[in-house]
Amino acid sequence: MEVSASHSLNLSYSSKCEYLHGHNWIITVYCKSAGLNEDGMVVDFSRIKEIVKGQLDHRNLNEVLPFNPTAENIARWICEQIPTCFRVDVQESEANTAIYEKDQ
């Protein structure tokens, strides 16, 4: 899914990313289960969109997330919000993607 949001990073070194800027983030959520629910799903995609887009889209991530909103931290946070999720890819630009995967 695509999420448009801004952020600024609190870093231990000087970087232009310390200034407020935005991305059209591409977020891919991977879920798995030993079985399907009564509707024949692992999880309803609309529930994932509600959790992710509903909280992050068109927002300043520094105002809605309680941590330094790096792509890596965002991926981990999304993974923690969805019980069946085991991996999240967060792409902030064409060449920059962070992947968070739970230990199996």
C-alpha cells in the first residue's frame, strides 16, 4: 500500500533528514497462519489498511509515533500492530527499503 507522510529524524550525526520532509512510502505487509479463519483468510486486507493507512497516511509521523520514525522503526511498529504479521517492507524512496522480520 502507499502512504503519504512526513517525518524528521533525530540522528547522532548531521543529516538533511533532520529537517521535516515527506515520502510516498510503499509498505508491504506479510502475514501467515497455520490455518485460515472462518472467512477463509489469514487476515482481512481492509483491517491491515485500517491499521496502517488509518494511523499514518497524510500525517507527520513524529506526531503520531512514539519513537524516532526511521523506516526500520516504522516497519517494526507495523509488524507489532498486526498479530499474524511476520515481515514488513517499508520503502521510502526508489532505492531505499527497510525490511523488518520477526524471529521465527
